[in-house]
Amino acid sequence: MEEIESLTWESYDKEEKELKVDWFWALGIIGIAGAVLAFLFGNFLFGVFIVLAIIIIIFFATQKPQKVSHTLNEQGLLIDKELIPYSKMISFWLDEEGLWGKLLIHTKHPISPVISVFYEEKNLGDDIHTIMVERIEEKHLVEPISHQIFEKLGL
């Protein structure tokens, strides 16, 4: 089998979704209704929290996808300037369903244990598999429900 020492690619950090005006109207109506109810029931702090949450969701939803550089080498996975060493990884899975391929990595991080990394070229998956299978276990992983919800919402 051919030994690949390093692999570098660029991809977007998320899929671009076109959000229609109806999406913003629905979010605004739900947010304002929730905030008004919180104020009516005397929970001022929760009402402010709902308004801030809606503003933050709109901010992130309108952000354009950014190109991110990825390098897979002997030390681990370098995403822009952040290195995830193999010692922090538990297992990986290549998900080639959909428009782009996705490298799912289960890490030892307590808050966000599964990392999703996109790759646009389908044949890149073979090279990623060759490098990763030598260093960590290949195990079927499913993207967390929170990631799936964010993708459906367009975030």
C-alpha cells in the first residue's frame, strides 16, 4: 500500500444555504412571541435572553461560508492553525453521503466530541482513509443531532 505522508486540502466550513425571507419572518415572530410571553409572566431576564438568541441566530445565519485549510500529517489534523493530535482522537468515519464528503472524528473533547470536516473531492476520501486507518480506529460515527439541526436551520 502506498504511504502518504501529508495531505492538504481546502473546503468550506459549512454548506451554503439560501435562506428565504419567510425563514427570517418565522424566526422573528417566534422570537418576539416568546419574549413577549416571558415579559408578561414577569421573567424579564429570559425575555432578554430570547431577543439576544434571535439576534445571534440571524447573525450566524447570514454569514457566508469561509474557506478553511486542512492538513493531515504525522502529528494529526491541522484545521487552519489549530492542531488536533492523534492522541486526542478516538475514532474516525468517512461519510460520503450528500454533496460533499465528510470526515467525522470522535475526539476526547468533553464539550464537542465529534468534529466534522468537509472535503469536496470524493477521491480525496481514499487518501484520508489511508492516513487515518494507520493511526486510529475506524468506527461508524453519526453526526450529532445538534450538527444536523444547525444544518437544517442553515447555520
